[in-house]
Amino acid sequence: MAETGIRSLSDLFAHLTANHLPELILVGVVTFCLTAALVTVLAARHRARTARLLTERQYSRLLRGTSGYAICMLDREGRVAQWNAGAHALLGYAEDEAFALSFEHFFTVPDRAAGRPRKALEEASAQGIATGIWQCPRRDGIEFWAAGTVETLVEPDGTHIGFSLITRDITQLKNAEEALARKSQQLDTALAHMTQGLCMFDGQERLVLANRAFYRIWSIPEADWGAGCTLEAMTLAGFFSRGDQCRGETLAMIRQSVQRAHECGGTPSWTLEAGPDLILAVTEQPVPDGGWIATFEDITAQRQGEARIAHMAMHDALTGLPNRANFYQGVDDMIGEAGTAGGRLAVIAIDLDRFKEVNDTFGHASGDILLRTIAERLTAARRPGEAIARLGGDEFAAALRYDSRADLNDFIARIRAAITATVTEDGQPLTVGVSLGVAIYPQDGTIRQTLLNNADLAMYRAKATLGESVCFFEPGMDETARQRRQIANDLRHAVGRGEMSLLYQPQRSLRTGELAGYEALLRWRHPTRGFVSPADFIPIAEETGEIIALGEWVLRQACLEARTWPGDEKVAVNLSPVQFLQPDLVEMVRAILIETGLPARRLELEITETAIISDKLRALHCLRQIKAMGVAVAIDDFGTGYSSLDTLQSFPFDRIKIDKSFLIRSEESAQARAIIRAVLALGRSLEIPVLAEGVETENQLRVLEAEGCDEAQGFYFGRPEAPPSQTERGQASGG
């Protein structure tokens, strides 16, 4: 500066001005600009700092005043730096209590052990934010479900200064979610275990949901046909179709049913026969979006059970044939058809002959086998338009609409063949006969009951007529049947009313002329009919079974009477073939002998060949037991039955009684005398005494004496009279 002559700042300024004026001007301008810029920057920073301080104060006041959420600031180590009112209310810690508490303090012990707090902070540091739900303990130890968000806090320059934590109580929400989940699980369980199939389709016919039963009922693979599949695709794949229905028809049927459900607000249950072994009860309920919910209940077993019950109600349990109710309904239908279309209708009453003997001889199991076999044969023989039924016991019935008598005759022949053919059970032949009564519509009746009654009448006529198995109704049968029914009803009360009595006819020895005994003969004096012939009421008693009680009464009264006789005369009592069907016949005879005190040797039981032939093995077995007691057994009406010689060989009878029909003709018929002579010779050869019935004249007596007959009875010796104990004649004869 000394070299330039500058001594002071003014000299310097003068020098610069003189020599460097442009440069100085430029420097000044730049300096001004820089100064102005610096002032502007400093002012902006001041304003920003002022605004930030204002915002932070406002934000701090906002955070501290917010009570709906727990908001706190954590430092970089995760300790509480700031705490708002919401945190105080939610967690129970005042701000001074919460200050410096670790983030882990707000987790349960198990969560701490699992490192959940640390992992949350690490995730927030790495990702900037971390969210989660956990059980948070309060200051009082009570835990609640908390939902929280942890965010990383950084300075504008990126410096990490801590974390923000926002937490709220979601216990109610969690409980609601859990309740909803439980309900959903319960619903899923209910759907999964429903016996009904359930499915839901939306308005576009897409499957929304379906339960297991739906897939099972329709045999749909669940893995292949889940939600989203269309009704059309499932139907065209073959599901929902019945065996005889094309798939397009099935789809149209479903759509029509759904349309009805939408129009009516739902449809009641309707039945779908989806196959021979699948019957479903279907309901459809529309939903607002145009879709629908359908349920399918498998009622196959129920319907099959109902069908079995209905079948049982209308069919015989033993044979499977239609029963009485079923047959009656069928006859009513046939009458209606015949009345409309014309033609005739035959109603046939069928009764098995000697079936009771099969039951009593071989047991009810064998009888059941016989009935089932007959039913199978009748079913096999039946043709369309023909009806066959079992009404009960050994009663059957049949009906046929026919045009020609030949058709009816053929039907009857097939019925007879099916019934009378022998049935073999365990090597034992079982055989029955059959009696059929036929009534024709319209000539024999125009209503079912009349036809059935008249067919019964004709059947009883067939049963009562020897050699007849089929009988057609005739008008006179009605009155006859009415009389028989009245007699049968009166018979049940005859003994109790004292209308029955026994008369005794003497039997004499033709060699000595002495009284040999009496035959007890039953008589009925009806209060209004008067004397009723045994020929009239005995068959009815046998038919109704009343002969069992009646026969026991006769035997007891005869034994009581004979017990009073002073001599050793025998009393002869007839046994009905029906009585041989009694399982306890032998015991009944024994009990009466004990009860009355009559010695067995003074009782003689008379039986007919018919009683033996109908069930030979059983009859002979009973007779052997009776004879073993000491009771005498006589064969009555000899010569009028079948296989007489075989009968005599089968059992050691004590007496043969010649039927009176031969003796009546003996005076005029050489053939009758020859038969008498032959029977007497047979008796001598077998050493069996012979008694002739029906001796009325001395000439008849002389014939018997000439031929060497042993004993006789008849009007010639005495008519049937009151008990000998009540008459002097009887007592004298017995003396």
C-alpha cells in the first residue's frame, strides 16, 4: 500500500473508484443479492420453525385430548415417551406412570415369551408400519383384545427418532366375530349333519352352497361340482334325472317348479320319485336375488314302510293273498264295471275240507305250510281279471267277470286243482278237500253282501251234500240257511235251558234174551219248534263245533245214569267224528269216568267208519288209549262207509253194529240178507260180537236168529225211553 501512495481507507476507496469502478459495481450488486437471499432463507426457516412448533403443540394437544384411541409415542428403544387420555382410559396408566414403560409391558406373558413385541417393532422398523391384534393386559390385570398399529417416526432428514402406537379396544368386535364364527361353525355342522339335502342357487342358476346330504342323495361328486356350477350343467350331466326322463325334461321340470315357488312365495313339499329306490320330498323357497333354496328329504324308507303297512292292511299275513277288505273292495269294483259294461260276475266262497284235521294231527306249523302252498298255487293259477283272497282260517274267496260259462268252469277247475293237490311236508303228505259255492251277478244279487251271503249258502250246501264239491246258489237256499243259522244259535243255549235230554234204548242178547245194556240217544225239545230230529241238529252241531260241548254233556249224563243201575249193563254212547279232532278227547273220557265213578268196562263208545277214515292214524291212536282204560269200542253203521274190511283189520273192536238199513230190506231183498250173513260170518271169524240195529218185526228177528246174530236193538224190544233209573220197567229189566 505504501508503494501506491495510499495512506487511508479513503485513499484506498478513491484509488479503487478511479481505477476499478466497474468491478466494484459488480461486487456490490452480487453482495446485495446474496444478502437479500440470505435474509429470505433465514426468514423462511423462522416461519417454518414457528409453524412446526405451532403444529407440534396443536398435535400434542390433539393427541393428549383424544380418548377414543390409545395413542402414545415410543422412543427408539420402544419405551413410552408420550401418553394420551385415550391410553390412560384404555390401559389404566396415568401419563407419569406410563412414562418409560416398555412396549412389552402391554403384552401378556406368553406373547412376550414368543417375542411378539420385539417382532412388531422390527417389522415397523423394516416396513415402516406393523399392525396386529393381541390380548393386552390393563393396569388392573384384566385383559382385553386390542388392535394396534406401530409406525416408525423419522426426522425430515431420515433420522429414526421412535415409534407411534395407536391402539383401540376391539373386545366387543372380537366377541361378536367369535360368536359369528361359532354360529357359522354351528351352521356348517348342522348343514353337514342334516339328513335332508340342501342346496342354494343364485339368480343366474349358479350353485352357491350345498351340504353333504345333497351330494349323497343325488350321487354327485362333491369335488367336481362345487360352488359356481350351473344348474344346467349339473342336470345335463345326468344328475336329478329319473330313469325314464330325458335330461332336458328334467331341467324344464326344475325350472317350472322354481318358477311356481317364486310366484307363490314358496311351494309346499311335493314328492319326486327319482328312481325305483329313491323317493324324495322336495321343497323350494325363493330368495330375493332370484335364486332359491331347495331341500330334498329321502323318504324312500318311509314310503316303503308305508307301502308295507298298506300291503299288510290289505293282504293276509300268512299267505300274502289279498285279505277280506281287499277282496271286498275288488268285488265292489267288479260290480261297478259289470253294471256299466254289462256281463256277469261270479263270486265264489271257498272252504277247505278236513283242514282242522291237518292242524290237529300234524300241528299248526304244517297247517300253515299247507295254506301257504295252496296260496302260491292259487296265485300261479290266477289270470288277469280274476280275484282270489284268503278271508281267514280255511276260508278263501274268488271272483271273476266272465262272458261264457266255459270261462267260469275253467276258473273253478283251476281253483280245485290248486287246493286238492297233495302237499308234502317232511315226507308227510297233507291233503284237503274243497267245497265251493257260487253266486252270480246280477241274478243272485246286485250288491256285494248279497252275493257273498248267497255264495256262502251254496258252499254250505256243497259241504253238506255227499259227493258235491261245487254248488251254485238257488233261491230256496236262503230260507234253509236262515233256519240252520237259527238252529245253530239255539243249540248254543239248549243245554243251559234244559231242552236237551237222553233217552235209552235197550240192547238184548239173542242167545239168552237177557238185557245187555242201553244205547243213550240225544233228544232236543225246542220251546217253539217242538221235537227237533237229531238228523237235523247233529250235522249243524258238528259244523259249528257245538258238538264238542254237547258230546261231553251226553257222555257225563250217560255215565251218571248208568252208575245208578243195580246190574252190570253197559251204556253205549255215540262219538261224533268231530270229537276225534279234540286233542284232549282221551283225557276227557278218563276224567268223566273218574268223576262219575262208572267202571270203564260198563262204558261202550260207538264210532262210525267216517270218523276213522278222515284221519285214520289219529283216530286209531285215540281208540287204543281209550281201549287201554277198559272202555269197549264198537263200530257203528258198519257197511255204509268205505274200506270196512281194512277198518276191522286196523283195530280190535269189541262189537260190530250192522246198520238198520240192511235189516229193513232183509225181508224183501236177498242181497240185503246176504250182506247181513256176510257181516255175521266176518264177526265170527274175527271173534267180534255183532249187534243188529233197527229190529222192528218178528220176521226180522227170526232172520237174525237164523244167521246167528249175537245181539239186537230196535222198536221190537223197546222204544227209546226215559232213563231206566226213573222207570220201574227199566229197573226190572236191569234186574
